Amino acid sequence: MRTIVVSDLHVGSARHTDLVRRPELRAPLLELVRGADRLVVLGDGVELRDRPKRDIAELAAPVYRDL
């Protein structure tokens, strides 16, 4: 079983450190994930300090839908 482990995505960061929201940077990750049997998000999948939770959910939805 092939497992991909990622961490510190910080999706929704107001400081623009959540690079995975940028399509050109998300594409290589999606290529890796396509060949995996399992994806593990090991902490800090979203950034909850900078915005209201509903805003984070809206920002994170496209990223996690793709993954």
C-alpha cells in the first residue's frame, strides 16, 4: 500500500504561506496523490488562527476536493 504523508499545508493562511492553494504548486502534489492508495494529512491541514472557520472551509474546499 502506497501512502503519501503531507503536513503543514496551512490552507487559509492570511499570510499567503499556504502555497498549495496556488494551482501551479498544487499540481505536482496531485500527481503524487493520484498514484497513492492513501493520503495522510499530518497536522496543520488548515490555518484556523487567521480567519473565521467558515471562511477557512470555503478556501480549503477546492484543495481537499482535488486531493
